[in-house]
Amino acid sequence: MKDIPLLDPVTELKKLFDAKKFDASIEFCQKLLEKDPNDPIALQNISTAYYAVGAYEDAIKCCDKALEKDPNEEHAIKNKMLALEKLELHDKVLECCEILLSKNEKDVDALVTKGIAFNKIGKHEDALTLYDLALELDKTNVDALMNMAVTLSYLKRYQDSIPYYDTVQQIMPEFSRAAVEKSNAFKELGREDDAFLAAQGMRLKDAEQLKQEAKENKYSVQHAFLLKRYKKVQKNK
């Protein structure tokens, strides 16, 4: 391994991470740790890099090393929490969440991660409560919205789930899973027209408007949708 040139570690690591050169980031941090095994910058960044390449056990070891020096190091706790989540060690994930929430009860990431861990161990109602809390703090948090919707669907509360899927579509139109899951929820409710429109990616407000147009013109919903799409194509030519 070549000697590291005299560079500012923070600046160099930022360059490597921005370029997604995670292996190089790990090598850089390892060299720093040879000089100082407790270097906080190196431990913080190597754990992040290990997580990025899927080396979750190594990420946890580095986090634990950082936490030996400073048990309150938030970055290490969060990285450890995420790595444990990937390993599906849900009880240990919950321990990390409790530490973070004891320091900041408004930590949205910790609330959502705790909710997901509760889902994994079958405590779905408790998970819903956590997603509610997260959304009170950040109403546009897509992770909270999507996990709320999926949990409600799992509990067969399809009608309740639909607005959450719709909000996800508003925030992230390119996230196709929200449209698919919303369509499935409508199917479970026996609302085939709504399921069709949802599958096309239509938001609730737009779907209601199109259904009204179909009714006024005595068209089927599918015919009204195809006609609307045809007119849009012709207009854009």
C-alpha cells in the first residue's frame, strides 16, 4: 500500500465518496488507522464505506470501535443501526434506535427505522404509531409514508393506505411501486376502474376528474383514459 500524500483527510474522503470510490475510501481510512487506531474521521468514514459495499459486519466492528472511544457518537450509532438492519438483527436495531431517541425524540430516521424493525417482528400497530410520529415531524418523509401505506395494506386497511401511496406519488412521481401498490389496494376493495387508473400512475384527484368526464360523456373509464392519452400525444406532436 502506497503512502498517503499529505492531504486533508476530510477533503480527500469527500472526493472519494462523491466519486463512489468506496474501496479507495476504505484503503485511505485503513492507512489513517495505522497511524491512529482511534482516528474518529477514519472510523466514521470507513464504517460508511463498508456499509456502501455491503460489508455490514466490518461496518459494525468499526462503529463499535468508535463507540468504545465515545459511546454517544451519533454517526457511529446510526451506521451500526443501518448495518444491523441489513443483517436483520432487529432486536439490536431497536437498541440503537432507543439510544438515538433517548438523545433526540424527534429523530425521524430513528423513528422510521424503529417502525420497520417492529414490522419485522410482527408489531405492526406499534409500527403505525411510529410512522405517525415521524410524519408529524416530516409530512413528506417518503420512507415513513411508504411504510405506513404498506403496513396498512398488510393489515387489510386498504382504504386507509391509499392516500399515503398517493402522497408518495406526489413527492416521487418516478417511484412506480407506489402506483402498483395503490392499484392492488383498489383491487382488494373491488374498485376495478380505480385500480386501472392507479396502475397508469394517476393521482387520486386526476382519477376522479377523469371518471367524472367519462360519466358525463357516457364512456367507460378505460376509453376515457385512452382518449385523453391520445389527445395528449397529438397535442405534443
